[in-house]
Amino acid sequence: QVQLVESGGGLAQAGGSLSLSCAASGGTFSMYALAWFRQAPGKEREFVSGIAIGMNTDYVDSVKGRFTISRDNRKNTVYLQMNSLKPEDTAVYYCAARSNSYTYISRDPKEYRYWGQGTQVTVSS
């Protein structure tokens, strides 16, 4: 059983930056692919970025060049650095984990077994 706890959300102005962290416990962190999803009010949960066991990454087009995902297996933590924030980035951000995915990064939330509680990111114009 893996527990995920996000932190780092908050309020930022358009053009600003925020950094999210997701700390994991209860499993072998290095054996999980990790992803960030977000959900805005009235919208479905959408994939933002993911990083596989083998360290390859994937980003939704709307955040490419602005967001960077990384992981530190020694600290059991995955990060999402968000730069050049836009009001449309406002959402609750969730981290998620799925096991034994060396290179494949799924964009389907149904394929992730473990989820954090979410952290609010609000970007003002």
C-alpha cells in the first residue's frame, strides 16, 4: 500500500511559478511510475505530466515548456515545477502512482492505483 501526500499548492499570479511535491511512503518508490493530474471545477480529471521508472517523461501539450516533472528516488518524492503559470492552470492537482511501469506513462487516471489527496493551485490574472 502506497500513501501519497502532496504539498506546495497555493496562489500565484499569472506568469509566476509554483512547485509541487508529492511524498510517498509504504512502497518501493523506485518501482512506480508517477504522474500529476489536475481537476478544475466542473471538468474531468486530466493528465498533466508523468515520469516512468526509467525516467522518461510525458507532458500534456498545454504545459509543455512550462512545467517540469522530476523524481528523487532517495527521498521518495516526485516534483512538479510550474513556471509561466496561466489562469487556466487553476485546479486541484493530484499525484498518482502505478507499479511496474518502466517506460510506459499512462494518461488514463483509471490506470493509477494510488492517489494523493490533492493540493489546490490558483492562478490569478
